[in-house]
Amino acid sequence: MILSACALTEEDKKHGGNQGCTMKGIAACAAFESVELALSGVHIDSVHGINGFTPEDTMHNMGRIASPGMTMTEKIIVEIQQEKLQA
């Protein structure tokens, strides 16, 4: 069933399907493929990039990057939305 969903997602991209649905399908396919790789023993060593020794360490490292970089994000998103309403 997942492979069928991935195939349909490819068709959505080609034929102008709803962008939000297409992106959700792409993310689901990527997640499925990641699981297949993990179950096959494929992984990225913790010495690379922000990868930690555990998934929790990796998430902590991601938070260290995102937190300072995201401080203005909500304000900017609200500004963009307000600009769209005025246009």
C-alpha cells in the first residue's frame, strides 16, 4: 500500500495535484524508505554533522541549532501573512 501511495504521489507531482497533499506524500515515502534503510542496517555514523550517539542526542543537537535561529521566525511569518491580507 505504501508503495502505491508513493507512486500516486509521483503522479500528483506530474499532473498538478494539491501541493500540500503531494508534500505529505513525499514526506511519508521518505519516512518509509528511511525505515527500510534502518532495518537493513544502513546508518550515518555519529561523527558526521550534528548526529549524536543516540536519537535523543541528535534531537538535542537539532534544538541547539533551531532555537537561536528561530527567534524571529514567528514574527516574520505573521508579518508575511498580514502583508498578504493587505494586498
